[in-house]
Amino acid sequence: MINLIVILISAIMFGLLLVWWRWPSFRVWIEAPKYSMLRQERRFDDQLTGKRKGSEPFQAHSAAPPAMPESAPYRA
């Protein structure tokens, strides 16, 4: 019984990985919560420290996440 559960979960994960790799629009949708969480974290960090300064040697949030295309089904 455990073997059946492991095989089913593995098949589901392989299917999701295949769909994620094959269709970029699905990839944008599935990764949207990650980017919205990063935007929210950056907003809270900026409120605590004031505006980010360009003269700092290391910036934790220096690279912005890629912009979501207009055709993305999920909008924050």
C-alpha cells in the first residue's frame, strides 16, 4: 500500500514538473506567489530601513524579480 502511495505521488510530481517545464504560462502562474511574497518582503524591509541606498556594498534585494507578462492568469 505504501509503495502505491509513493508511486502515485511520484507520478503526480513528475507530471507537474513536465507541465512546468513545457508551458511557460503555467510556470508564471505557479511561481506568482513566490514573487508576490518577495515584493511584500521588500516593501516591509524598505519601511523598516527607509529607502534603499545605492551606495551600500551589498543589497539583499538589488535584483528585481522578472516582470510577469500581461497574459499571466494571476495578478497580485
